[in-house]
Amino acid sequence: MDRWIIGLIAVFMLLLLPGCVQRILRIDSQPPGASVYINGEAAGETPLEHHFDFYGEFEIVLRHKDHQSRRIVHEASAPWYAYFPMDIIVEFLLPVFPLRDIHRIDASLEKAGKIDDALRKELDAKVRAETPEGGGDKEK
């Protein structure tokens, strides 16, 4: 009886270990230093490694001074080991062998032509209107 309880506790402890699959969007741009927005939220600047939890579709917007912005829709599909029953083995039973599932996105941003002040003000107003007020939740 005692061995059974110890075995059950050991299995339960294994289930509490964090998953060993790291899911990463690796975003590079030419020129580097572009601001990256993933699904409408600021994520940093290129080159960027953005960790994510769930596979699916990501909307990525790149913005760089004096370059045209670029919108990319990327479908991050799950690899073979993310499907049942392999996902249970990889996530819970093999925590000592971490896996990195990297989805690479390379983008070239075209140099923007000169625009007049009226058009720049109009574009800036449009960006401000699209940005949620207060900038979202900020860490304190």
C-alpha cells in the first residue's frame, strides 16, 4: 500500500514539472531595429525571440523609421510531437530533454519615399486612433 501511494505521489510530482517544449517566434528584419507588434501588442525590436504557449495564427506588424510598415500573418503549426499521445510524453515525461520549436520570420522593409507634412500628420493621427488609450497594462 505504501509503495502505491509513493508511486502515485511521484507521478503527481512529474505532472507538476513545467513543460519542456519552448515555442519561439524568431523575427528578423532588414534593416534591424524595427518595432514588432504581435497580435496588436508591442513585443520589442528586431532581432526578437518571442515565446508563445499555443500554436495558431499570429499577426505580426513591423515598423521602422523612414521605412514602410509591413504586416505578416504567420501560421505556427504544431510539430508531430505536439499531438496526442506524443505530447504527454514530451511535455511531462521527458523534462530533462528540452525541445526548441523555432518559427523563423524574415522580413525586408522597403525605404519609404518622402511624404509631405499633411500626409505625415494624417498617418500619425491614424496610428494614435488605433492605439488603445493608456497603453494597456503596465508593470509597476
